[in-house]
Amino acid sequence: MQARPPTMNDVAATASVGLKTVSRFVNGATNIDPVLAARIALAIEALDYRHNLAAASIRPGRSSKLIGLVISDLANPYYSSLARSIERVCSEHGYLLMSMSCDEDTERHQLLIDRLIAQRVDGLIVVPPRDDPNAWADGARWRIPLVVVDRPVTAPGIHTILADNAGGTEAATAELVRQGAARVAFIGDSLKLYTMRERLAGYRRIIEHDDLRLSARLTFTGAHTADQASDIVLSLLEKNLADAIFAANNRSTIGALRAFARAGHRLPLIGFDDFEAAPLLNPAVSVVAQDVAEMGRVAAETVLAAAQGLAPLVETHVLPTRLVLRGSEAKEISGTEWLE
């Protein structure tokens, strides 16, 4: 059974002051005795109390009908697709979704979590921040129904929705090798990201075979932007160091395509994560496709069930990925030109 969150009464008792004094303090009053204010501040910190900004407008036993979503970057097509799917399910159940982006800023992430809790959301769906994915989760776990997506946390008792990052990358790398590549370059973001570590693990399962030992030197994990990925791939093209490219996220895929256009020639390519233009390019881009809509649906239905007291046993869902071959993984494609 989850412990109840601390209340204003608890703060008053711990600080040995009246409830009205605590209420004035948390609502921003400045004419409070400094000694009492200091005791209240210490009590709030010790109890990990969060003032409920919406409590006055919601009667006891009533739901706010709000679900909070904290993601990395709403401009990223992956996260915007995830948010759309979650919002659709919430709307079908009469809930409003409040979406916020932390931009991988740990302090901002914690601020957004605290603010959503203060707004009395009925549940949280969270993509943990890259640099410190675990610190916030222990405190949030007992206060509100919580589901994490895309990246796991170590705190117990939290529903987790993930994709099979390693398996998808393994299948993609194996396909590039089957097409004849002996030097497959891995282009991705920081290994602080769980998804990148998993995708690199899948890549290594294939390239660590003796026949592919040259690929071991072609791992690049500093491409946070499409421009950074483009510079890496352009260098590989100029020096003829790689036979194929595995782009470990959609920004790296876009960067690789830009490099091909600048160089005027291409390498076989498979990217992780589908995007709307992928089938329209020439050649159409092969990808490891996650079912982002399904991930959002499962996350939303799980948090809504928990908010209504109907949640199943806490578990981790690992959703399968799918290798979608459209032609860009092949060595030769007739009639293809890469133009600036």
C-alpha cells in the first residue's frame, strides 16, 4: 500500500505552528515571523511536502481529470507522435493532457514534475532526463500514479514502457551486412541515453564477429543534432572509411541524408525511428520502426487505470520493433541521384 502524501496539517504539526500560519506561508505571505517561517521551511523540506495549487478548486473525492506528460523535446517527431497518441487516449476517457518539454535539463525536469503534482494531475507519464534519470522517481512514486516511457528508472514500483532497441538495431545491422557491408558505421547520440546504450549493444552483437572487426572503430556517439551527424557522415564519405551507415535515431538519419546530398553519393543506410518523409525520398529510407502510437496507448491506459485504482501489477512492457526495408539499405539503386 502506498504511503499518503504529506499534508499541510503534517507541516503544521512538525513545525509546531498553526495551520493558518502554514497556509499563509505556502501561499506567499511575507509578514510571517522569520523564526516561524524558518521552522515551516524546514518542515516542508523534511516531509517533502508539495503545495497543491488546485486543491481549493476540487472538492474531496473529485478527480482533476488531468494527466501530466513530461518529455524531452516536443519538436522531435518521435516525442510529438508519442504525445499525440497519449492525448488521444486521454481524450477518449474524458481527461485533458498537459504536455511539457524539459529539453534534457535535469533541473527543469524536476521543476515540471513538481509543478504538475502541485496542479493535482491524476497521473504522470514521464520520459526520464538523460543526465539523471533516477533521482526524481523515488519521491514521485508514492505521491501519484506514474508511468515512464522510452527510458527506464531504477526506482521500484513504477510501470515502464520500452521498445526493443537492441533487437531492432541487431536486425538492421545484420541486414546491412547481408547486403555486403564489412564496415558498418554507428552514428548516434550520447551513451548517457538508455536507448543509445541498448542500440549500441544490438549493433555490437553483429559487428563483433571476426569478419567485421573493422566496424569496431566506426562507433560515433556524439551526434546530438542532425548537423553533427551530417559532419560525421561527410567525413566518413570523404575518407572512404565506411561501407554502410546505421543511424541510431531520426536526427542522425536526417544528418546522414544531408551528408549524402553534399557529397553527391550515398552509402547503404538504415535508420532507427520512422519519419513521414522516409517513404517519399529517392531511395526511400529503410528504418527500424517503433510503434510509437502503441507505446503512447499502453502508457496512457496504464496511468489512467492506476489513477482509477484499477492498475494491474507493476511491470515493464517491451514492445517489438519492425525492420522496414525500402531500398536505402542496398548498395546499388538505379536512377538515384543525390543533389545539394
